[in-house]
Amino acid sequence: MRPTLWTQIRRFLLTHSPERIRLGFERRSMRVLLRRLEERFRPQLEAAKAKARETGDRTAVDQIESEWRFLASEISDTLREMDTSQLLRRARKHDVDVPREIPPDDPFQREHGDWVFGDFGNSYLNAYAFNDLDRAVKQREREHEKYIRERWQFWIGITATVFGLALSAYNVFVSSKSVAALRKDIDEIRRAEGQKVNKGRN
């Protein structure tokens, strides 16, 4: 079913709010940085792999992969943390239960429960928990949009009914006045004709 005009306007306002625009720019900038890292390290890695096939020494390959992974993880962890924060705001707005963030006892443990704790102090939901929460939030948002749509349809129906009744009452009022005026005109015509007849007899 095609979304109503109100739903389309609401979605536009939600997706074009200043906060979302700012986050969108930040995400875009970070993805650009990830692409630049790939453009920088990919040729080096391919050359190192080619050399490793000849010499059998993968030391250079491991070093390049480790450096690439380390630099990219800071950006990717920040992106995942931003996505998680936005999802949590949507969930709390619609009273959806969110997984509790409990830091692990071991500071070197990256995952604990539904959360991942990055090397740079970032924390975000793991893929399974994120997808489950995202589905629950989308379902609640659909229910909320349905409720808003039905409420608007209800009040539009009430307004249309009241307007229709008022218009009908006005038409009845105008018609009754027209009938009364027509009867008055007929009575005057009859009186005028009666006066003419009486004058003719006299």
C-alpha cells in the first residue's frame, strides 16, 4: 500500500532533521576515509602477496594487513557506534526494550553479551543484537504510523460528517425559505387576480 501524504511528509521531516543531516555527513566522511585507506593499502598488499609467493616470506603481508586493520577498525568501530546510538534513540522513543550494556570484567575481552567493546573505547551492539533490535523498532514504527494514520482518518471522517450535516441543514433552511417565498408570491398573485375579478363585476 502506498504511504499517505502525511506519512511521506513525516518521513521527510524525520530523515532531514539537522541531527540526521549532521550524522549523515559524518558517516559519509568516514566511508571516504575507509575508501582512501583501501586505495592506499590495497596496491601495497597485492605487491607484498606477489613477492611472498616468490619468496615464501609473508612478513610484509602480515605487517600491511595488521596496519590496515588497525587504522580501519577505529573508523569502522565509530560507524557502528553511531549506528547503535541512533538505533537506541529510536528504540527508546517507541518504548522498545534495549539490550543492557555491561562492560566485561576482562579489559581485553571484546564481546560481552550483546555488546562489542572496541580497542578505541567504542561500544556497539553486535550484528545479531543490532538486527533483532532493528526489526523490533521497525515493527513498532509501523504500528505507530498505522495508529497516526487511523487517528487522522477518524478525525477527517468526523469533520466530513459534520460538514455534510451542516451543509444539508443549510440546504434545508434555504429550501424552506424558498418555498415560503414562493407561497407568498402565489398568494399575492391570487389576491391580485381576485381584486381584478371583483372590479370587473362592479
